[in-house]
Amino acid sequence: METTYYLYMMASQRNGTLYIGVTNDLARRAWEHKQGTADGFTKQYNVHMLVWYEIYHDIEAAINREKQMKKWNRKWKLRVIEEMNPDWNDLYETLNG
């Protein structure tokens, strides 16, 4: 069975603080960010909205894209969010149907 990986961005609010990560369970990981279950950046800066993601079937490709995007300037990150999610909705609500 093929594993699915997700490259995702969380935000504190529209145009707020951004976080980029990779996971194999997007619903679980977004929930963890929302609940603040792990100490770290997203808990410290209240980064709790899932605003963008891409799907991968190769973990290396997902990690390489994550590293690439982390080097991007903020304007580029905002552009990809707004292409997928122009209203900055919390996409967590759409993950489980």
C-alpha cells in the first residue's frame, strides 16, 4: 500500500506567522498544532490554522520541497497559499469530509 505524505503550511491568522512542515497524517498533525500538544514554534506563536498543503507519494520529494519552500521569501509563500485558499479558510475542517 502506497503511503501519502503532505507538505503543509499553518498560519496564526491571515497574513500572520507561517509554519511549514511534512507529515504522513495531515489531519492528526493539524489537530496537534491546533491543540498545542507539542512545545515549539507553533505553540509559542499560536500557529493553528491549516491554510495550504500538497500531496506526495515520495517522502524524499516532500522533504526536498519543504527545504526549498523554507528558503522562499514571504511573498512567494503567501502567493501559493492564496492560489489554493484565497479566503485563508482553515482547511482542517475539510479534511475528514
